[in-house]
Amino acid sequence: MSTARQEAAVERRREAWQGRLLPLMAGMLVATAVFFAVMSVVELRALYPRVEQQPLDLGTSFEAFEEARPAARGDFDYLRFKTLALLEADALHRRYHQATGTMLARVWTRQLGFLTGMVLALVGAAFVLGRLREDTSTVELGSGNVRAAIASSSPGLVLATLGAVLMAVTLTVPFGVETRDVATYLGGSELPTPGEGRDPGPPPPLPGEP
């Protein structure tokens, strides 16, 4: 009989404690949700200006060259080289623009993963502090021969563990973007040097040759 009264007293104290911490747990849920939404929007808005890049402008250089040498405007080899150089500059710009966008998108995804893990850990800590109890939950994690499992009746402990694992994964998994600089338009060996498109003919004979 005394054991039942002790269990009832413990349950009443736990319910009273949860009642006092209910505003804290609810506030933690709302605060973390607002923080996650605000940070996601702020970082996404900051991502767009970084992706936008001004292309390499070779037009002014060619214009200055043509003003210094007006005859170059009628040189077929020069016009061909100018066209290929502009195409090469545009291809290079687009290549690095895509690489920059991919890298920033991966950084943003990693930040979202870290924020999600932090939110889970904070909410789980609030639930642990509030002594919430449910049926026993089992979470298993593993890859290959390495496996881990956690069984707990505290949802806060499960959330905190998952959040810590997610934060650790986002910090340890490497990421990167590789680019390979290969000439697309100016890589051909048959491309003549501007102004040297005409065949100079055979070399002059050496002295003493017939």
C-alpha cells in the first residue's frame, strides 16, 4: 500500500513539474521553428547574389586593339580568333558559374542539415528537462558492419541523439566541386595566329644551293 502511495506521489510531482515546464517546452518548439525558418530564408536570399556573376568582357580589349589597328577589322583570321575567344570566355564563365552555384547550394544544404540537427537537439533537451515519457522507442543507425541502436522511453533523448548525429554528419562528411579547365574553342592546333593566316611559301634557299 505504501508503495502505491509513493508511486502516486512521484507521479503527482512529475505532473506538477511538467506543468511548470510546459510553457518552456512549447516556447522552445515555437522559437526553434521560427529560428529555422528565418535562417533558411536569410541564407537563401544571400545565396542569389553570390551565384550571380558578371561575365568576362573581352569586347573592350578587342575594341581597343581594333582602334589601334584598323586593318584588323578586315582580317579573316583575326575575326575568326575574336569569335572563338568570345565563345571561349563565355564557356569559361558558364563553367565556373555552374560550379559556384553547385558549391553554394551544397553549403546551404549542409547549413540546413546542421540547423535541423541543432533544432532536434534543443527540442530534445527541453523534453528531457520536462521528463516526458512515452512507450519505449528504438532507433537503429548503421552502415556496413558498424551499427548502433538506442532504446529509450524518453522522446527527448531520442531527438537529442538524432540531432547530435545529424550535426556530426554535416560537419564530417566532405564535399567539394571540381572543375576541369579544357579549351573548348581555342584548343585546336589548326588555329592560326591572327595576321598569320597566309601561307608564307617555301623557305628561301641556303647560300650556295642551286
